[in-house]
Amino acid sequence: MGKRKIRVNELIKREISEFLHTRFRSDATYITITDVDVSPDLRNGSVYYSVLGDENRKLEVEEFLRSVREEIARELPRRVVLKYFPKLTYHHDESMEKGHRVLEILNTLESEDEPAE
């Protein structure tokens, strides 16, 4: 991956996060933008987010992002100047939940291996 693409990914990630947490303070409290991946031609991009909370919170955040998607698409090109600004799609990032499950399994295995006193 080229240095420019990495810089663009990180810049868009930071600007989306900042925009959400300043413009929509109460609604964006549970959202973390975990990654952005733009195509090499900068025409398309994927935004990955994680959510603190249960399944209902995840559905609320999904609906919230769907409702503010157009506003984000209007505001970001003003903050990030690129020849072509990517069309962004939003995806829930389940890596945090998967990592948490792995840690729980490891803790369970570790406690089973401890000798009984």
C-alpha cells in the first residue's frame, strides 16, 4: 500500500470521527471509527466502525449513520481537499467483539489449567 493511500485513509478516518463527535455529540458517543480503506483511484472507500453496547445499540448506530451519511459526504470534501473524494460506505467492524471472545476463551482455558489447591 502506498504512503499516499495510507495518509488519505488516516486523514479521512480522523475527520469523520472529529465531525461525528463535534456535530453529533450525544448520538456519536458510542461510535468509534476503527478504519478507513479507500480504493487506489480514490473513487470509493469503506468506513469501518465499532459500537459500545448491545445489539440494539448497534442497530441504532447503523440507522444513525444511514441518516447522516449525506451530511458527512457534503462536509468531508470541505475538510479534506482531494482531486476525487471517495464515495464512502459504512460497515460494522466486528473485530473488537471477536477479539473479546478470543480473550474470554483464553481466560477460560487458563483457569481450567490452574492446579486445584
